[in-house]
Amino acid sequence: MRAESPGGCPVAVIGMAGRFPGADDVAQYWSNLLDGVVSVSRTTEGSVPGGTGDGQFVGAVGKVSNVDQFDADHFRLTPAEAVIMDPQQRVLLEVAAEALDDAGYAGERDAVVGVFVGCGENLYYRDFVAPDEAGGGRLGDVRVTLANEKDFLAPRLAFKLGFTGPAITVQTGCATSLSAVALACSSLAAGDCDIALAGGVSLLPPDVDGYTYREGGILSADGCCRPFDVGASGAVPGSGAGIVVLRRDDDAQAEGDNRRAVIHGWAVNNDGGSRAGFAAPNVNGQKAVIRAALARAGFQPGQVGYIEAHGTGTAIGDAVEFEALRGVFAGDGRPPGSMTLGAAKANIGHADAASGLAGLFKATMAVESGLVPGTARFDTPNPDLDMASTPFVMSAQTAAWPGEDPRVAGVSSFGLGGSNAHVVLGQAIRVPSPPSTRPRSVLVLSARTGDELQRMRERLADRLETMTSTGPADLADIAFTLAVGRGRFVKRWSAVVSNHAEAIAKLRASEETRRSSARMSLAVSGTPADLAELGQRLLASEPLVRSALVEFTGSAELHGLPTQRAGALVAAVVGRILQRLGITFSRVDAPVWARPIAHWLVSGADPAALAGALDSCTGDGDNEDRVTRHDPGQVVIGPSFDLAEVLGAVWQAGVAINWATYYADEARQRVSLPAYPFTRRRFWLNRPVRSSGSAEGFSGGSAPENDGSTVSYVEQVWREVLGVEHIPLDVKFSELGGDSIFAVEVGARLSEGLGLKLPIDLPFVAPTVVDSAAFIDSALAKRKTGS
């Protein structure tokens, strides 16, 4: 961890994992976006569990599959704890572990890791756990509190995954996950952590198949989200979970991390009080956050080629967001159609607290691949936006990135309550992986169970078969990532391979599980000439031998040394390397000529004592005893010694190899590989049955018919919506605490009760009770006269 703040600095995206409607991983999510797949589930019949009958049921919702399933054993949770835990916390645990796998940092690491995450409303507690606890007389149980409160979301990830940096739960409504990313970037820039995980989760229960539509609300009338389209009528409820792994870009480059994209700028702000209501969006606030992110990045608006918009498809939200984008990007003389807009909500629905990560994933893979997915169902721009006069263009079709400059994208996420977040990210310039001097690579896998280990092998084989680049350097990177970037478990498998075809064949081959050996012994076998020849072979292929020779003798050459001394030196070097890699030996056997080296290895291998041990090695070994016994746990330094084969065998036997040391002299790169295959079980309570009278809709009282009671009717509706006992007739709606959400509900109730089509924001058009009543009386009079 850095002791001083480096100031503003680029941050690399080095790992990603997520689950979204129609996609159990990020790769499937990206494929769906490219193909224009709409992953919103549709049904023609249903109801909203626990909802009211007030409104029209729309059978459309974006659901993450199997949210009732969880691998409790993997995360050391008891079934009793897992079944009461917020599924958002459970799913995010798995996603965070998968993100670490993707980044190649799930294994041992020296880095200080921070976590910044948030979640949506805990519907599981509200609808399942709390009623169950109340029915059993167990309310107030601290275990339930720890398993469900948002406060413990980030700390639980830190505890279960071993993070020692900041662990902060972030909550800003719909802007939660992108705000978490911005906060993580600031923490990295300040030097508070070396690696950061950031993201969010929001899940709907499995039995929710739709929602209640009310005219003028934020939800779509037809179950389709069409951002910035003429047919837009609102958002569709969705779900999602996503985590990005972030690192300062200079560190990521130095460590050979898999840089998917580089975040150059980020900003968060709030609209403040200069808006119509608490939930109303504000053009100036959104413009300010985008400009602040661009300024931090040091970019001009004209450098941005793509914007992943918040894009809810609501009348007010789309209009405000588009005007803010126009204010930032349309003033630099860019020609019409030169900048692409997109919105993932058209494909997956509104994932609430996870929606910003859904957009960031999409933008990251767009700048990485040079492909811009279309926006599903987009047909004709909303004419009220006047898109033709702006640089913006939208399409339902996937297209190549516009222009040839380095690819730069912006991502917006705006939350109810005025929280705004924007991130500016660009293409990461890839550096080819360096060649490896080692002719073969050691693939190592481990898992908790034999079944999971087999599934790991199958997944890796599937991935290798789809890879377009299959050179030796790529295989070496895969081996490196598996060795240093994954957790260590009791069930193990290894293979030493020369190419991808051999790797696939060994991964798919059936074999019996080898028995582990807790005790290892070392033997030196052969003549000095045999080992001198071995040394020459290892010098050509094994960088550890070269560096150890330099350390011990100041030279990386064996030529010119007497055969006896060269052979003894090779035995000492190889034995010392094995010890440094974490292999401890209960016994070291050697022929007479090499016994001083055996004693040197047993005594602690002090480099200063090596010269004396070499001088004590006498004889050519031709007529002396040789070590011929080969126990299951014995490593033999002899003419056929192969370091890769030895490491693969002792790893599979259960030895904790220090793979970081093995690769210390090689500049390898981490690559994205399949994540751990969890074994999930169902942990879910039954939904309690509500009594028929427990959820009644709004009666609305008797609607007036221009008989002088309009004022009292409006006042009654305002009271019920705002939850107050008295409404002064001449006080403005906003002064009573009313915002756009309350205004829409007031307008909808009045419209339904009176049979009129009133403005959805009537309390802002006619801001007092008296004004609204006058507006309604005028409408009623027109209806009577037919004018």
C-alpha cells in the first residue's frame, strides 16, 4: 500500500464478474448485448405478491436465475445462517469470488484489497424472513440483523475473502454501484489500497413475475423499456449483480495484469435543492458530474465516442438526461451522428443498485473489442428530444466503434434523490506477452471436492478450445494465472504440457485420483558428469537455475569447471531451488561423492558454506553407490530430472508450492480464465400467505362531479399520498415535501377517480390544492359541454 497519495491517476479494470437476466456470467451478458437479446421474462397472467389491486398488472420483469441457490459450504456458512441471509449478500459473495478469479488474484497476495459495494431493497427480509421470525416469536435476533442489514454487506465480503483494506457499503439508490466504482477509484488514487473491488447487487424474488402499472408512473405500460425512443413509456423492473476489480494502471502494467479498460476519470455529485422535488432529476447536476469526470480524465468532450446512458425510458428522466448530454457534448462542433448512445436497460430492465455496473461492463467490453452493441427495441428517436440536431445517434444494431481514435466511453448512473455518478474509460493498449524459455508449462488446479475439480477441468478445456491465440506464451500465461491467481484446496490435479492440444487432451482424460504424500524426501543420483550435463540442459530452459548460479558463484556458466565440481554445484543449485519453492525434505540421500551437498542442504543451505561443501565432494561416482530407491514421496536429482514434472507431482501430492518464486524470473501476464464451479443448494423460506383483507387498494372516496367538493377531494388525495393530517389549501405541493414520485401518484389517483386524463405532474402544473381543484373543475366542465 502506498504511503503517499499519487493524486489523480488512471485505474485499470483487471477483472469482472456478474449475473444478469439471461446471463450467468459476463461473457453471456456481452453475447446477449451483441445479439440484441431482450432478457426480460414475459407472462400473460400473474400478480404482484403482496401488492394491491390498484393498477394494471404487467407480466414483465428482468430476473437473475437461481437466486435461491447458494454454495454455503464454500464460504463456511451454516445452513441456518444461509437460509436467513439476504440473497443479495449471498449472490454478491459468489460474484466477488468470481471477479477475483477473473483478475487472477484469488490466491495468496501481498496487496491490500478494499471493497466498495451496495445493494437494493432487501425484499427477502421484508417478505420472507421477517414474517417467519415474527411467527416464531424470534424478532430481534442479532443473527438475523447481521445477515440482512446493508451495513454488513462490504464487511462480510472482507471477512469471507480476506480483504484488509477499506470495506465500505455504498448506498445512493440507482447510482449505487457506479458511485461505488468512483469511490474505489478515489481510494486507489489516494493510496488507501492496492486493489479494489467495487459493484452492487439488486435482486427480485423468484416468484415475482411482473409489476403493477399506473399511468404516469416510472414503470412501462407495455413491459418494454425503450430509452430515448418515441414509444418509451417507462422502465421495467430488473435484477443484477456485478463486481469489477480495479488497480492503479501503472501497477497493473508492471504486474502483467489483464487490463480490460482504463478508467481515466470519475465523479459523483448531488443535484442539491434547486429542483422540483426530492426525486426529480436535474439537468445542471448531471451536466456538472459529466464535466467533472472529463476534467479529471483530462479529456475533451470531442474525444468521447460512446455514452452508456442511464436511460430509464421515462418521460422526465430521458428528457433531463438528454438535455444534460446535449449541454456537454453538442457544443464542440461535432457533426450529427458522430457519437453513439446506448442503454443496457432496454435489454435487461432496470437493475436498480446494480444498473451502473451493467452499464460499465457494457462500455468496458465496447472499448476493449471495438464493437458497440445496439439498444434493443430502439426504432425512432423521441421527437421531443430533437436528436437530429445533436451529435448523438442510436441504433438497435451492433456496429463497429465510430472513428479511429483511441476508444473512449462515458457511463452515467443517476439515482432518485439527486445522486449522480459518471465514469470516463478508455481502451487499454495491449502489450504482447513475452516468450517463455521453459519448453513446457505446469497446469495446476485445486478444488474442495472431486466433482468440482472435474468441472474445473472441463471448463478450462472448453475455454482452451475457444481461444484464438494458442502460442507457447499464451499457454505459459494460463499456467501462471492458475498457479499464482487461484485459491488452494485439498483436491488437486496437475499436468505438464507443451501445447494447447496436449493441454486439452490431458484436461479431458479420465484418471484416478493420486494419493497425497505428507512426507517428501530428496535423493541425488548419478555421476558428476551426469549432473553436469543436467545443468547444461537446465541452463538453457530454466531461469531459476541461471539466477541461482549467479547468486552462488557470480557466474551463470558451468563451462570451464571441473566435472566433479560442476556436477556437485548443479545438485546444490537444484536442491536449493526446490527448497525455495516450498518443498521441505524429511531426508536427503546421496552417493558418497555428493554427501557433502546433502549435508549442506539439510543444515540450512547457507550460501557462504557452499564452497566448502563443493570442495569436500570427491570421486567421480563411477564406482560408488548410487541411490536407486524411488519412494512415492521421493524427489530425485538425477540425469532425467525435470523441474516441471517434479513441481506438478508434489503439488498434486499436497505440497504448498511457492509459485510466485517459480515465476519470479519470468515476465508473465495474468489472463481471464473460468471461475470456480460452485456447488449450490437451495436456501429459501416459503412466502407467507396474506389474508384477503391485509392489502387493500385506495378507495379514493366519492369523486365529485363539479358540485363544489373538488377542493376537499383534492385535499383528501394529497393527505393520503403525503401521509399528513392537514393540507393548507394555499401552500405549494413542493413546500409540503412533495416530489415527482408523489406528484405522479397524486395525478394517477385523481385521473382514475375522476375518469379524466390529467397531467402526470399536476401538482407542479397547479401547485396548490386550490389551483389543482380549479384545473380539475375546468376539465370537468369541458367534458360536460363536450368542448
